[in-house]
Amino acid sequence: MRLILIFILFTIISCSNKAEKVQSSTSEKTGESLVAILDTIWKTEQEPIRLRDSLGKVHGYESVEFQKQNDVYHRNHDINEKKILEILDMQGWPSKNIIGEQGNLTICNVLQHSGVEIRIKYLPTMRQAVEEKELVPRLLARAEDRLATDRGDLQIYGGQIKYYPETKSFNVWPIIDPANVDQRRAEIGLEPMAEFLSNLRNPLEWNLEKQIKRTEEFKKEKENRNK
């Protein structure tokens, strides 16, 4: 009887160990698959953007060449967005230990390019990821700035640059309290505005006095629209 009990106990332990190995192998494979999926999303999301912007610089941002490549980008984005939302809905924000900073950047970039409703929906998920130290604060700040600009509000950290057709040039979207924007940026690990703008693919100049004026004009225009 004792031998039978020992045999049963040994069998249970052996099966448990096998199950743990299978589970570990499955988790590792899932992580590898997730990284591969995110790598593909990054390439198909970013390469059309870079080509589109290059064409815009050469032919103009309202040219046929620019528009054709913009259409390619949007087709890719629709596919990528669906994949990202499936990941977030099924498992929440993935662990940084699995996907790394590049994976986080990929997810944030796709969300950044999505519609306002989607970004509002997943903003709490991003905030939770920051609280759990799975996501760096600067990516959340970028998302908040983008959402503010699309809502027609002043941005907080100055990360959003817009193309203005009336001047056919790019400029910073107006900022809340521009005089203290560098302090806010430093608090989340971002460089000063002047450095940020000088390092852009198409560098811009940071002129605090002009930006303060633009912010005041923006606020007055918004007040007039709301009357």
C-alpha cells in the first residue's frame, strides 16, 4: 500500500513539473510572438510616415505624391490599430520586461495616430502603466498633449508640432504658460523646448516671447468662439 502511495505521489509531482515547464515555454513563446508582432507594426507604421514626410518636404505637403503615401500610411495604420487594441483588451498593458522600451513606443505611436475616442478610452490604461512603472511618463505626456491639441485646447508640454496651411510652415501648437514649460518638461525627463525643436528632422526655433503671444491670441480666439 505504501509503495502505491509513493508511486501516485511521484506521478503527481512529475506531471506538475511537466505542466510548469509547458506553461513556462508557452509564456516565453507568447512573449517572443508579441515582440515580433510589435516589430512588424513599428515598421509598417513608421516607414510610410518617414517616406510621406520626405515627399512632402520635396514636393510640398499638399502635393499628389504626399497624398498617395499618406493613403498608404492610413491603410497600414488601420490594420496596426486593430492589432494593438486586441493586445490591450486581452491582456492590458504588456510588461516592459517582455516588450522593452521599443515595444512601449510602438504601442504609444499607434495610439497616438488613432482617433480621439480611442485615445480617451485607453488613456486610463496608459496612466495605470505609468503608475506601475511599465511606461515612462514622457510617453503619457505626449499622448496628453496630442489629445489636447485635437480637442482644440492648449497643450501642456509642447511636444506637438502642427502644419499651418495659411503660412505653409510648421510651428508649436500653443502651450499653457509657455514661460514654465521647460520646468514641466524637466519634471518628466524631457529636454528644454529649444533643444527639442533644434533636434527635429526639420528644426524649428524656440522664441519664448512669440510663443507667449501666440498663447494669448489662441485663448482670445477660443473665448470669442465660445461666446
